[in-house]
Amino acid sequence: MSVLSVQGVAVELGGRQVLHDVDLRVTESEHVGLIGPNGAGKTTLLRALLGLLPIRSGSITIDGRTPAQVRGTIGYVPQRHEFVWDYPVDVGTAVMTGRTHHIGWLRRPGRADRSAVAEALERVDLTDLVRRPIGELSGGQRQRVLVARALALRPRLLLLDEPFTGLDVPTQEILTQLFRSLTAEGTAILMTTHDLPAAAETCSRLCLLNETVVADGPPDELRDPAVWLRAFGVARSEQLLHSLGVAR
């Protein structure tokens, strides 16, 4: 069953076309890696899926509804630098902000909100740090806070923007195992990443994006070097092909 459906989507920013004719589907229990060079439109697509950017043409549906209709129910993990880490709140409060849409402004969290936050903290192994100020956290702990904040919504669709960038190996392994557990439970995941070998190993499907979808399929089916070179807009790159194990 498709959780996310993107059909013929085009997005313009500042009068410049950033995306065009984008078609993409993500079904239950899929972990799809969104791969492409800088400026390919990966983050722009995520923001369009969240309803934060208007689309010029095409359609986006999430469980059969528009992004505006499901706002506040999609789990989103932004890049770490987009979060204000010097704000004077603790881990539990930061994770609770993920449920603001459900709680409402100037209202206190209810039992269901507190339960969802406690569950999310347990899943990322941060329960013991619930009262620690977020400004005192390591990079890996901060990333797990952002993941917990998204999971507090108990989403069917989880959007991840470069979740592994700058993380140590233990934290990468913790998150990889968590994402595998989530997909096993039926969660659909769409993840942008520059870690190509890890994406090829952990994602059930890869979508190569460079303003439009260049190729889409299971990693084992995307072995043609020409596909990767076209997606990254280069004539030849031994480093790129070697990292993917398709150099020849």
C-alpha cells in the first residue's frame, strides 16, 4: 500500500525551476534512499512533501490526502544545524515540541503526549538524559533527540534529511537498527543521504534525483555506472564508482 505518492511534481524557487516531472512512490515498510548531488533538489522535495513549499504542478498525496491535510502527522528529521541547540530546554521538552500540532499552542501536554514522548525517548536510548539541557549534548545525542522528536508523532511516514552526517559509528549503528525496526513495523521512510555505500546496504530502494528522477529501483538493480554518472551530472568519476563498487 502506497503511503506516499508523488506524481509529475515541479517546484520553483526564486523563479528558478528546482524540480520537474518528479514521480515517486513509497509504500509501507519501505526504506527509500533519495540520492543525488548538492543542488539536486533533495531537501526541496522533502519540504514540498511537508507542505512547506508550494508545487507549481503535479500532485502529492500521503495516505490519500494532501500535505496540508496531514500536517503535523509526518515525522521529519531535519539536518542538525537547522535546530536551535542553545535554546534553554531539556531533552524531554525538545522532544515534546514534536507534538505541538496535537497539543495546541498554550496548552499543556496530556497523558497521550507524555506517553508518546517517553516511548520515543526509549526507542533512541535517551530516557536517562530526559532532563539534560540540549546544549550539553554530543552530536550523536542531538541527532537522536531529533529522531525522537519525529517519532513522538508515531508517524506512518518518516522523512530524514542527511541523518548520518557527522555521526560516530556507534550512533550510526543505533539509528540504522532503529530504522530497520520501524520499517519492520510498517513505517515508510524516505531518507536523503550522501553516504552512498550505507544507502546501498540499508535501503530497500534507491531513488536517484537530479532535478527529476534519473533512476529508481532496488540497489542490486542499479549497477550500471552510466546511471550514476548521469544522476551526478559527471562524465566520469572513479571515486564515485569505486564507492559504489561499480567501477570498471
